[in-house]
Amino acid sequence: MEKLVSMALACYNQADFLEENIEKIKKVLDNAGIEYEIILYDDKSTDNTAELIKKMAKKDSGILCFFHEKNMGRGKTTADAIMKSKGEICGFIDTDLESDVEYMPKLIMAIKQGWDVSIGNRKYKINRHSIMRLFLSRGFHCLAKIAIGTKLNDTESGFKFFNTKKIIPVLKEVQSNRWFWDTELMVLAEKKGLKIKEIWVPFIKNTEGKTTMKFARDIHDYWAELLKFRKRLKQKKLL
């Protein structure tokens, strides 16, 4: 019997494109013959995202919807969605679909083949829209190697799949609720010996929204989070 795949998706102020992108996800999974459920978890959106999610769930029994009573952050919302998973395999992709959705079956297949985690390692097409994101990603990567010795290349990727039973215990140890959540989860998984497969995936920068990235500030904040995380890893004797 085919293993059920749970897609756990965090949603926040995405009414303009969410329904269209969920249809793209469904199309790829349907074409690959993958049995799946989609878990949409709204993080107290201020637009009509929550109403749209309810509408989609009403139309499609394969879509489940949940809602935070206050904004908790992308990491916490993704984690809460994963905790609702019924599938033996669970995963997520950022719903702006900046990572190529066509690669989902490849990442899912890695889990079926025995890997505990598969990561969509972002491969950037260099242009004026992606150059800042590329430099920031590479900067995070270098800092993570220096501070905590990770061998992973793209811990922050918003495109990951997991063996559900293996990742849940790790997920419960993650403390970050926001942007550092990805790094913390992946490094803990690595340090605890989970088998991790990185797969190159094209990254397509969304040029419609305004970027919130501030290079110097984000590098500084990331380094501060890494140092706190490094201290925790030493306390757990994982470093």
C-alpha cells in the first residue's frame, strides 16, 4: 500500500496566490500517483487567508485547516502543522513556491528509499532579484559551519520532507518559532544521527512582494542565534 504523504503548510497573508499554488501542489502529487493530505495552518493572517483556507477545506476533503489565535511565526506554524500529520512521510514547501514544486516527488522518493530527511538544496539562477538572497544564504551557511560545524549546505531551505516518526522527537526539542527554526531543526536532526539527503532544486525568486531582508542586520541576528544554539548543543553534549 502506498505510504500517505502529509503536506504541512504554514500560511500567512497569502490570499492573493494561495489557492492557485495549492492547486499546483495537488497537480504535481496527483500526476505522480502519490496519496496525500494537505494541512493548511493559518498564523493569524490579517487578510482573508483564513477564510480562503476554510473555503478550500470545505470543497476538498483532502485539505485540513487549522488556525492560530495569535501570530506565532512561520517555524511554530509549520511545526504545528507537522504535528497534525497522519502520513508516514510529512513535508513542507513555502507556499510562495520559490522552490520548484516539480521536485516534490524526488524528495518524497528519497524518504521512501530510507532517508530520514530530504532537503531541497536551493540552486539559484543569478539575477538582480536573487543576488541578495544568494549572498545571505551563503553567509548563513558559512556562519553555521563556523559556529556549530554542520556539514549541511542549506539548512534554511523552505522545502523539506521527513520520515514522520523520526522527525517528531527532534521537532519537540526545537525552541525557535520563527526564521531560525529551519536551522535549529536540521542541525538537531544532523547531530542526532538522522540520515539526511540534500537534493539540488531550482530557486525562483518571487519578484512581486517586497523583500524584508536587511543584509547586515540579518547576518548579525543569525550569528547571535547560532551562538545561543551552540551553547544549548554543548549542554546536550551534541557538540
